[in-house]
Amino acid sequence: MFVTKPINSNKKNIKSPLNYIGGKYKLLNQITPLFPNNINTFVDLFAGGCNVGININSNKVIFNDNLTYLIELFTVFKNDDIKSIICHIENRIDEFQLSQINEIGYKEFRDFYNKTKLPLDLFVLIAFSFNHQIRFNNSHQFNNPFGKNRSSFNNNMKSNLINFISKLQNGNFNFSNQSFEKFDFFQLSKDDFVYCDPPYLITTGSYNDGKRGFKGWTEKEEIELLNILDNLDKQNIKFALSNVIEHKGKENCLLKDWLSKNRAYTLRYLNKDYSNSNYQTKDRDKKASVEVLITNYKLPKIQNEQPSLFDL
């Protein structure tokens, strides 16, 4: 296995209209150059905000996520007219007088959504919620608090939405709302590619703290996913896994053990601030997250490439 500085490109990417925690938009120009050149079906197994799959060149993309309400929202984006979508959003904002300061209006609209569960209303709710986060309780009631003085459906969010919908409606994008272990991998062949960006075992966020009303992420799920990836490798299906091997002094021992047993897999370190991502650098912040991309195929070598911690 090898560790290198990240590959960066000047490619202009489509940004998801959702500020999804753990989204890979800022890492796209490091990640996507490491994917295979020719992909038939690209499976975004933990799609989230869809930042990765929406920017992939392939014959077909399958966005999968177990958050049913999110998939329903993306399906509306795919099938409905852009003007009617924008009109619905702006009408809801006017109807409930939503703004950065009207917390009462936000809570009234949140109650309205929880009774009706209209997909487009979820987007409006997210636009005015705290940090634009998506949170449900165990009764599947949206419970994210108001984003006072911060969140709104601003021009930047509107522009991202229009660009995202336009790309979605002009490509072969499909949706699935299966839990990752129930996804039908047998439909895939050697020309297909599976990308996984699961919740990170050693970090805590609204996507894996058990408070979203959907399946959490524990060692059980981590092991299950790693076993699935091993099976894909046996079927000669290429995969890439985004993950964190260290975070604030914690280590993902399960992931490290898995890598040590699968020396044929390739490990590459990434860095969110695009600075020096060399794992061995002396001035590396020991409490920072060490984010990686793991593949079951060889990645192009880069000048001055250095061995990883598993080879030292």
C-alpha cells in the first residue's frame, strides 16, 4: 500500500443543494481522478447529498440511501419541472413567512411537514433548519431545530438546486432506498463500480448518533460492510471506500486490521484542506482526522510516493 499527496484537478463540479454532513464535495477533485476510467453502472451506496454520483461519468448511476424521505425528495427533483419545484419552495416560504428570524413560522411549518411528509417540503424545512441538517426522531418526525440568523433559501442554495436538478434530469440517474446490506449486488458485473462513504465508526454526527430515526452505525455494520466489499472483490467488481482511520486520538482498529489482512487493496490518504496529506509528516496534527480512500485496484503512482504506515 502507498500514501501520496492528493491529486487535485480544476474540474468544475456540481454541488448538491443539501449541506449534508460528511459530504465529499470538497474532496471530489482528489477522489474522482482515482476512480476507474470506464464505468458502466456507478453505485453510490451511501448517497447522502449525492455529491459524488452526480459528478461521475458513467452509463448509469444508482443513488442508494436508507433515508427514505431523502430518496423521495431526489425522485421529485428528477421527475418534476424545475420551475414548478422553485415555485413550490417559494410559495411555502411565503405561506409560513419563513426567514432567518421567524422561529415560530419554522416550527409551524415543521409540524405541518411531520403531518403531511410532502417530499419538497422537506427541502424547504432543511433550508431553514440549523446547519441545514437532516434529523428525524425514532417516530420519523423531523426534529432539527431552527437555524436562527443563519439558515435560509438563499441565492447560492437556489443556484446549486437548479444546477443539480438540471444535471439529474439530463442523465441516467436512478434511486434506491435500501439499507446497504440489502442492496442487490448480484445485478452488478465487472464493468460496474461501487463507491461507499458510510458513517464513520470513530466519529459522531447526526448521521450515526442514533438520533435520526433510522439505522445507526456500530461495529456490526462496519464488519458487515467490509465483508460485502471482500465479496465484491471476489466477484471482480471494483470498489472504493471512503473512511477515517484516525480521529481525535481514536483509531479505527477494525479498518486497520482489515487492511492488514488485505494487502492487495490500495490505500491513499486525503486531506480536506488540500495541504500536505503525507501521513508521516512530523508536523501533522495528531488529533486531526486521517481520511483515506481504499480501493481493490491499483492506483496510478505519483512521483515521490511514500510507503504507508502498513509498509513501515
